[in-house]
Amino acid sequence: MIEALKDDKIINELGGRFKFTALVQHRVRELMEDARPLVERNGRSNFEVAVQEIVEGKITLELPDDEDASDA
């Protein structure tokens, strides 16, 4: 599973390492708060589950529209 991170394809699809890390961090926090995993846990840590969900495309990063961002 972590082997998938050796190829930068997933990271580049999300827009870089910072966005990938932010997505993993957000999902790990959700899992720690008892969110239901979208993949089989199979004894894996929350981090491993979050990365697997990203690799499988089950969660993605959604950015606000340009109009919403300019209002802030």
C-alpha cells in the first residue's frame, strides 16, 4: 500500500505533496472520530486506511470555487 506512494502519480493528481498531506491528515482525523472506513481495515492503522482510500480514489480533495475563495 505505501509502495503506491513511491510513484508520484497519486500525489501529482492531487496537486502536490502539501495537498496530499492535508487530505491524509483530514481523513485520519475523521477516522479517529469514528468515521466508517471506505476500505477494509484488515488490521491497518488509520494512516494506512486513509492512504489506501486516496489510492483507490474513494476520497478526493475538493477545492472551493474561485467565487467562494474571493469572498473570504
